[in-house]
Amino acid sequence: MLKKSIILAVIYLLNPIIPFAQTLTQSIRGTILDADSRMPLIGVTVKVVSPFIGSTTDLNGNFVLPKVPIGRVNLILTYVGYENVEVSNVLVNSAKETILNLSMKEYILKLDEVAVLVNKNNGEPLNEMALASSRSISPEEINRYAGGFNDPSRILSNL
């Protein structure tokens, strides 16, 4: 019984200390460039897979990922028009900040052609639900009616 009470007393005494235990973290920073032109890429999304920590690049292609737990982490780089890049086993040390210089290749996708066809029927109504008393009026017809300038009700009464 005394043994149990001593164990419980130790647990109660150490309980306030446990939430203040800190995990060691460090930041990752770097630059992301285009692989061909070597120009900085603006707005690239940089994510640590686990735990989820993310950032985007600035105008110079620089990024900073703060408070990354020490150890090995995997990074994923995504950007519209570029291939996704996965950088695995990036070593994060507690002694110094990890600095990366990365590049991304453009993603070229060839699409099929698009054909736009025009089917112009002036007499047919634009509203498919209108079964009777519907007619479209062209600008030329509007100019033919006397007194119809900026007065659509007069034009419609003549029709």
C-alpha cells in the first residue's frame, strides 16, 4: 500500500513538468530555381510530409520551414506547370539550420486540339424552353423601325 502511494505521489509531482517537455526543432531554408533558366520560382509550395509544416517561396525563390523536428524528413515541392519533386531523407540537425538549393523542371503536356463550331440560326430562339412567341431580333432589324432608338417596347409592339 505504501509503495502504491509513493508511486502515485511521484506521478502527481511530475505531472506539471510533463507538458513543458520540449522536442528539439530546427528550421529548413533554401532556394528553388527553374532547372533550365536558373530563374527563381515564385509561389512554390514546400511541405514537410510528417508532421505537416508548409511554406511558399518568395519573390527570390527563398523559403523557410520553421520548427521542423530534428531527424530525417521528406519534402514535397509542388508548383503549377512544373513536375512535383519529392526530396527524401533530408537530415535536420539541432546544431545548425538546414540549407537546400533545389530546382524544378517544367511539366509539358500536349493536349488534343479544340475545334469551335458556329451554328448560326437567326430565326431560332435562344431559350430552348420557349415553345411559342419567341423570336430573336438582330441589331439591323432594330435600326429599321421608326422611333425604336433605345425603346425596345416600341419595337416589340410592332412585331
